[in-house]
Amino acid sequence: MVHAGLRGQALMEYFSTFGEKYSWLDGIKGSKGRMFDEASQQALMQEFFSENREALDRIERGLLQLETAPESRDLLNSVFRDMHTVKGNCRMMGFERLEELTHTAESLLDVMRDGRVVIDVLIGNQLLSVLDTVRRTLEEIERSGSEGEADFSALIQQLERLQQRQGANISMEHDEGDTPEVVRVSSPGALFDEATQRGEGDAATGKLDSIRLSIERLDGLMSLVGELGATFNQVKYALARNASQLDQVLENLGQQIQTLQGEVLQYRLQPIGRILDTYHRLVRDLAVETKKKVVLDLVGEETEVDRNVLISIKEVLGHLIRNAVDHGIETPEDRVAHGKSPVGRVRLLAEQKQGQIYLEITDDGRGIDVARVRLKALERGLITHEQAGEMAEAELMRLIMAPGFSTADHVSKISGRGTGMDVVQAAIDKLGGSVAISSQIGQGSRFRLRIPQTMAIVPVLLVTAAGETFAVPQVNIVELVSYHGAEIAGHVEGKMRAPMVRVRERLHPMVALREAVAHPSQATQRVRSVEQILAEPALHVVVLQSEERLFALDVDDIKEPANLVIKPVNRIFADIPILAGTAVMPDGSVSFLLSVTELIK
Amino acid sequence: MERKSVLIVDDSSLARMMVRKIFATRFPDWNLVEAKDGEEALSLTSDEVLLALVDFNMPGMNGIELAEKLMERNPRLLVYLVTANIQERMHQRAESMGIGFIKKPIAENKIAEILKSFV
């Protein structure tokens, strides 16, 4: 490509030999070029024509290619950019009507770029006719110096209508009369997506309490329910006449219920991007207020999360981002002095793995000063000197999440308000999640949250203690081990009140579920003595992971795994922190979901 | 005294030409460095560049991505994003990085206003 600067120069020389041709330039109304002398004006006009024509030619080629590759992002981006350039040029030279026309075309291309409208013959034709119109008008300008009298309003209206098709998908029934062309949407789920996207304004204010479903999906649900009805009849028939079929029929019924459950759960899932978008504003306000320079990167915006979870984590993430900007990122001067870029980086990553959502807030700021955390925790009486000496770095870092802790020396207007990171911890606990903190002085910090994708159904392992059944979340389970008779003594050791169990050459502290249930509020009495353990014929332990710690839950018996619908704990038990939820068992009885983090506290 | 430099990054040659003309007519003591995209801008920028006027929509990296890289190389650099219209979230993103805005097409008096801070 010819370097544009040179080209401008060459064109000016070229132009000087054609003198009079562009004398009308003086007469251009509203031309922003008027501030220059005539030669410059003319050079600018030359550049205007040549650059626009090149761009229009490229757009035309791009549009034709798009017809065979409608999803090509690269093509769409380059067509959009060229249209944007033409528009900018028209604006710069004061051709307002051309600007309006190309702006409308650009807006349509923008919607296409987002995948909300896919090119079809009609859109292609309209955009090509924009090109023709712009070319004709450029010729007219070259001839007369003005855009002429041609009327673009009809074309502009058509473009606007095409652009609105995306917003109109939901009410397509009404529009079908006057826009018979087929709207090709990016995915079968797009109708649903559109409906939720339109609620974006609501999402910003946290109103995630209703969803819209396409008729198509509702029909899908209806047919599932219809199948259930048919299977129910088969059950009745089998019971009355042909008991040998019952097993098969019940298995079908189970599968159908599972399909229905999965389908309904899908509807509860929302892309997390809906809430993440609002953080741009948050970071902007914080940066302006603290005079810091920050860039927020969002990764994994398409990750789907149950809408109830979404509502709960919105504030948690806001708090963590606020914390990252306020306490993590340094001032631009400090950063430069430490050899860093003046612009701090906060990254929010969302990903889904095996039914769990991981959210990571990373900053490249000053990092957490563990020595200062230790000091502060001692000052506040959160730990004793003895504990301070024994605690590992990761454990010390966790103290910033403890109630009454704040590493900032003064309560700032932004992160402050007297509430600390303990709010974050409490919210995550409530969701049955966990948080891991890592940090490097001078390099930054990372908060990694794990929360269940949906709170409705939790895979658990059923265990018993003191004659009751309890559910342990599968996600925390490392392994199950049972020892019998003389074996037990070989694996259990330790002092009277602190028995440890050796599993694969690793010692784990033990928590006896029986004792934990008997003394729910006394963390110190959650063990059985070694003598008590050895007195029994068998020892069953579930090795559990709670954040960085591993421990062995000593239970009376290990039963089967199950998927349970978890409900909040009844008010009567709400004060017992080791209980995270309740579930109705197959036999109709109620069992409790255990909070693994609370058991080891 | 060394000449102060301003970096102009725009994929539209007309837009660059316009800014070049404005500087040539009104602020001739400034030295102009022009680039058609981010990559070229990064290869041309030097310590003498005090001010960067950057288009948002460009092939390759966009204006904000470029601004971040430029600021990393030269922390004292003042960056303005030159745009006609920009998405709200991009606007917020730029503001959070301390980037200023100039409405496109660039008006002479806006440039004059910005250049005042270098006197």
C-alpha cells in the first residue's frame, strides 16, 4: 500500500497541474476544510475521494465474500472498519447527509459484527445499494461540490429496519406480515438470549428475577411433560396387569424426570457476562477517584451460572474488584518507580469445571504483605502469638477475610464503610463455595472463588452418624477409607484429644461427625479419643478438602452417593453453622447437608 | 530546545492529513509522527513524543489497546482517544486508564486547549 502521507503529497502536485477543476471548493458549505488555504483544501478533497473509493471497493468485495461466509468475524470487522472510515471522512469534510447514510450502514454492520443479525440476501442488497449511492454522490460532489438533491431517507429507513430485526425477534409474530424475510439467528437458543439481552438494563440494577422463554422451548417442555404422562400410564398398567414390566418402566420414568430436571435447570443458567459488564463502570469510577490508572479485563463472560448464584456473587465480585483497585493497584507514580507499567491490570476470569464455577480476581498491584497481616491480626486479637508463629503464609493471608480485619491503615471511602472482606467470606460460605488467596509482594494478588454452578441440585455422599443421615458435598471429597479390627490401631495415632489418621502415609486431623452433631457450637469437642476409636470394630473416614486443608471426617457408616435437591436450613437449625442445607430423602425423611468449611473450623 | 513531538494514529489517511494540516498551520513548532495502525505506532514512538492522538477503530489492535502499550513504554505520555462515537463500556475502560477524549473530527481549538498543558 502506498504510504498515505506520500500519496497526499503526490496528489497535491498532481492537483496543481489541474488548477481550475476544483475551484468550487471555496463554495463547500459546512466543509470543515475551510480553515486551510486553497491548496490544502484541494489536497484534502483529493484524499477524501481516493480513500473513500478504495474503502468502498473493499467493502464491496467483503460483502460479496460474506455471502458465502456469513459468520466470518474477520471479514465483518474489516467491512465495518472501512464503512467507519468512510463515515468519518464524510463527517470530517462536512457532508452531513452522506455521513448519516454511512453511519446507519455502520450501525447495521455493528449489529452483524456482534452476531445479533446474520447477513442474508436482503441485507447484502441493501448494503450494496448504499455503496452505489455513496459512489454516485461522491461523483456529484466532485462535479458540483455538493451532495446534490438525492433523497437517502428511504434507504436509511430500510437499513434501520434491518438493524431492528434483532430487537424484534421476540415479537416476530407481529412483524411477520411486513417483513417476510427470514431472520437467521446465530443459534437455536438465540431467541432466549435475545429476550434476556433486552433485560440488560435490569441486570445492571440486579433485577434478575424473571426470564423469558421462547415458545419453542416451552413446547419442548410440554412434550417432556406429555411423555411423563404416558409413562405414568405405563406404570399404572404394569402395576395392575404386568408387574414384570415395572422395572423397565420405572427406569424410563427416572430418565425422563432427569431430562426434565436438566432442561429446567438450563433455563436457570445465565451467562455471567450480564453482571460483569457493570464492573467497567465501577472500575472507572474507582480509578478516577483514586487517581489510578486501571484496565479491567474480563475473561469467560459466556460462562453460565444459576441466576440465584448470579445475584449473590454480584456484590461479592464487586467487593473484590473494589478491593483490588483500592488496596492492590498502586498509583501510577509508585508503579513507574517500581518498574511497572503505569496502568494497573485487574483481571476477572470466570470458568466452569465439573459443575463448579471458578471466579478469579487477579491484580498486578502491590500484593498482600503477610508480615503486616500477622501484625494486624495480633493487634486485633484475632490470633495469639503462639498461633502466629505456627501459621503458614496461606493461612495468615486468609485472616484478611476474618471479621474485624482490614489491612488498610485508614478506612477509605471506597473499600471501607467498616465492612471488610469478611462480608465476602460470609457470602461465599452461604453459597457453599470457597475462596483461595495467593499473593506475591510487589507482583499482585489472586482471589480464586469456587462456587457451585447451581444451588438447586448438589451431588453428595450420604453418611450416617448417631443414627441420622447426613449429606457431604462430593466436590469436597478426596477419598473414602474404612479400616477394620486390628487395622485400625495401625492407622490411628495421636494424643487423647487430637487423634490423627494415617491414610497413604499422610496424617490427617480427625473430626468425629457424631461429636460435632452432639456439640454443634463447640469446635473443641468434635473428636473421639483414640481409645474410643479403637474400641469399635470398624473406622470409616471421608477425607475432605476445605480450602487449603485436608481432614478426615470420622463417620459411623458410609452410604451411597446421591443427587439431592437442597433447600435452605429450617429456621430452628439456622444457628448451627455445620448444617448448610436440608434435603428430602427417597424415603421421605429429611437429611442435612454438611458445611465442610465449618466442620474443620 | 528539542522539538516536541505528537503521535497521530489513524487508519484513515484523510484523517491524518487533516491533523497534519492543522498542526502545520497552527502549531508548526510541533513535530508530527504519523502511523496508520497500532503496530506502526509502536515502531515509531520515541521519548520525544509527549502527546498521542489515537483513533479507536483500527485494523489490528484498537485505540485503547495501543494506548496501554504506549503508556507502558512512556509513562508520561498523554493519550487522547479520537472518536466520533464509542460504546459506553469502552468509554469507561478508557477513562479508567486515564485516557482523554477528543471528538472526531478534531477541532483546532480542542488541540490548542490540550497543547496549552505543554507550555
